Amino acid sequence: MLGFIERKRSRLKRSRMRRRIQDAGFWFVDIPRTGSTSLKQALGELYGEAFGKRYCRELDARAGDTFFPDHTRAYVVRDLVRQKIWKELFTFSIVRHPLERFYSLYQYRRSRGELATVDFEQYCYMLETPQYRNPDSPFYAEQYHLSMADYLMDEMDQLLVEQVYRQEDYRMMLTELSQRLGVELKVGRYESLNSGASSLSRYSVATADIVCRFYQDDFRLFGYEFPHL
């Protein structure tokens, strides 16, 4: 009996979430370390906690209605809201220069007290043998190694979102999104924007080659150029 009740609650929760997304008419696939946090906060304020960040939802009395964790891959959302609805939505995401993003992810993890004994050069070399099933590996959790392409492609390598913006064009993106959604997006703070050049000094020729090879799909799919060190 308890199992039946839980399944019914789950179906109702999924149905509520599906209606919310369908009514909003869009979905934002947020990729880690691309400047998505501020945008998700703004969307959450306008459209409800289902579109915001998890730590904001935890303070929201309606948090029980949320369904998707932060940084949920596009195909997961598509399958749960149903493909017919997904095709009707305006779907979008933000990408970032792969070298800039990888270094930003490393810095973020260091700020959280992770990787205390791993310097950036070691971190890059460990990417050659990431050991996904080893809990002691820095790349054990998928959000620490997935490419941006992994977040946005399906099993047939088809891009699932209608629009991909570059973080380097953040201000232009906000203007276009405000017009497209018919709202005023007020994003007060986001990561410094650049073309990836600021992080190049952190790489040697060898470590840049490792990261570029690992994330070659991101370079190809989103039109970023390989660095010349």
C-alpha cells in the first residue's frame, strides 16, 4: 500500500512539473561553470522554484514541487516531460571555452575544500585516466568530467536544444532572452567574461593538449578554436 501511494505521489509530482514547464514554454539546460547560476536565479524568481537553483529551492516553502536537480542533462528532462512537449518548448543553454571552463571547475572545487593535495597540472594529467568508477578519483562524479556536449546531446549525438549561447556573449544573450521570453531578466552578478585567454597561462602545451583532446567534441560542436601556446 505504501509503495502504491509513493508511486502515485511521484506521478502527480511529475505531472505538476510537466505542466509548469509547458506553461512556461521553455527549458534552460544549465551546464556547470558556464555562468548559469545567476540566470537560473533570475528565472526562478520569475517562473518559480522549478526553474531556479537547488540551494534557493531549499529555502522555498514550495520546494516539494521541484523535480529536476541542478545540471540535469537535456535528454533526462526531455524524457520526463515527454518528447512531444519538449519539441514545443524553447530550449537553450550556455557554453564556455573548454579550457576556461575546465580551469574554472578546478578553482571552484578548490574553493570548496576539495583537491587540497592536487595542483592544476596534476589535475590535468589525471584526466588522461579519469577512473570514473573509483570513488577516490577526482572525476568520479559525472559533473566533474562531463563535456558540455554530454549535457546537450542525445544517444544519437543529436543536439537537443534549440539555441546555444556562448558565455562570452552573455550580455547579448540576456537581451535576446528577455525579448524571446517577454520578461526583463535582471542578472546582477555572473562570472567574468572572456574568450578563454585568461586561463591559457595556467596550461602547459602538454596539459592543454590533454584537456583539448578530452573535450574535442565541445571544440567541434560549439566552434571554439584550439589554443596556440
